[in-house]
Amino acid sequence: MFSRLTRPRAIALCALPVVALLATAAFAPLPFSLTQPGLTADVLGENRGEQVITISGAPTRDTTGQLRMTTIEATSPDADVSLGDVVDAWFSTDKAVMPRDSVYPSGRSTREIEQFNTEQMRESQGDATDAALNYLDLNDKDVKVTLKLADVGGPSAGLLFSLGIIDKLNGDGTGGDLTGGRTIAGTGTIDPAGKVGAVGGVSLKTQAASRDGATVFLVPKDECGDAKAELPKGLRLVPVTTLKGAVNALTALDSGKGSVPSC
């Protein structure tokens, strides 16, 4: 024989599994990474006591201004991210939630991921050097470029490395600085032909750039929309698709002659 439940009791009993599920979800690890603005580094200067760009085999010039590469910081690949962490980051302007697989290669250990990011950085440095020397019509057998940037992985500093090499070797081509004395920041991959590629996390990188004094931010054109989200006041976006386009934009910005693209 079964007794008949009152409506309030029935609702309460039905709600118990839902409450239990939500409580479990609140503490269960989720397949996300939390990201925030990371460090920036002036590729024209030193980082952790070492010159970022060293060139031999060709005369170099003293530079003013800064070219700051930008990064994001992410929770480690083996960190547990809970629903509470995700909700907190969702409503924060200086944090973002990203699928873990979009930040770290899936199916790899933490050590393997570190090695992967290091290799990506090494390849990016080689491509950046080739792109810069190709732009300047210099032979890489005659000019040796060494790039050092501690504790940074991945390929997203490629564009800034290339611009730094060009500034040290040639400036704006007329004796002035490519930066025009400004603090320029940016991000973007680059290939040996000088094509700039998207990187992700640009809305956080603009915040890092503004925090460290930049007034201009070079962004891959395809990521203009993301870059405009939460754009810090006083930071000018300049979209680029090629190394040549980036150089032209910076020289136009300094001279006041020619057009400077905008998002």
C-alpha cells in the first residue's frame, strides 16, 4: 500500500537529485582553463637581464621606444577548474574561460606540453628572423640573429620579433625609429614570407599592453572583433595581415603621412 504525497513534498523529493547534481557540478573539475593578462616584454631591450635580440654580421642602430610582445597566463594543464571558478571568471573583465584543448594540446602530459610550447617558440623565432631578413633583402648566411625570451612559449611573439629585428637593423628606413619613440605592443604569428596569423586571447593581451604603458596595439586583422572587446581606454588598435603592412602602418603613424588602418 502506498501513501499519497502532498504536492510540496513531491516537489521537494524531486528537487533533491537536482540539488545533488548541482552540488556535485560545483566542485567537479571541468575541461576549461582560466586565463588572464600575462607578462609583456620589450623585444628591443632586455628580459631578465638578457638582451632579447642580438645581431651580428651587420651594423645595428640604437633604438628608442618599445616593442612589447604580449602574453596571457593560463591555469596549468593539470589544474582542476570548478563551476564556481568558471562563474567567477565569466563575470570578470580581466579573466576569461577557454576550452582547455584550445590552450593546451589534448592527450599530452604537462612536461610534453612544455616541450611543445618551447618548440613552437623556437620555430617562431626562426620564422621571425627569416621574415625580417627577407623584408630587408639580407642574407641569413651573413647576418646572425639570436632571440632569447625566458619562460615564454608558443608562436605568438613572431610579429614583434620581426619588427624588433627590422628596427635594430633599419629603423623606419629614413634614420628614425620604427616605434617613433612610442611604446607599441602587439601579437601575431608570422611565417617566413611575412604573413601574420591569428593567436587568440587578444582581449586579455590588450589589457596587459595597456597596463605596461602601450598606446598602440598591433593585432591580426581577423581578430579585430575580439580585440575591441574590453578594449582599454587610450589604446589604439592597428590591424595587420603582413609584416610589410605592419611596418607601413608604424611609419605612417609616426610621420603622419599615409593611412593607418583601424579595426
